[in-house]
Amino acid sequence: MFECMEALTDGIKVMLRRGRAALDDFATAIKLSPHSAHIYFNRANLFLSLKMLTEAEQDYTTGLYKLLNNMYSQIDRKPLCSSAAFE
């Protein structure tokens, strides 16, 4: 429930063109849920809209690593890759 409300708040700030405030909220969301690929993908989309291309690329890459690791952990295998370089 809390994650849903937080995502909604981030979306509202983005729609209101409060991108910098939304970035702060995404940082908090990542601290609360560091393994969520979706947070990284959403923040990457925001970075892209703010023309922060290097940051967007980093978050898309980190999101992909986390998504792959989450998928492999669900089928009881070792993680495919490490995202330690991006944390």
C-alpha cells in the first residue's frame, strides 16, 4: 500500500513539473526498496525527460540488472549479474 501511494505521489510531482522534488522522492523510494527495478525505470524516465542522459542510462542499466536478478531469484538460481557497480 505504502509503495503504491509513494508511486502515485511521484507521478503527481512529475505531472506538475516538479521534477527535482520527484527526484528526491525517488531517492527515498530506492532507500526503502533498493531491489525494485520499477523505481529505477521510473526514475530513468524522469531523468530522460529532464535531459539528464547519463543518469537515465545508469538507472535503465541498474533497473535491468535488478529485474534479471529478481527473475532468477524467483526460479531459485544464483543471480545472473551484479549491480554492485551501480549502487
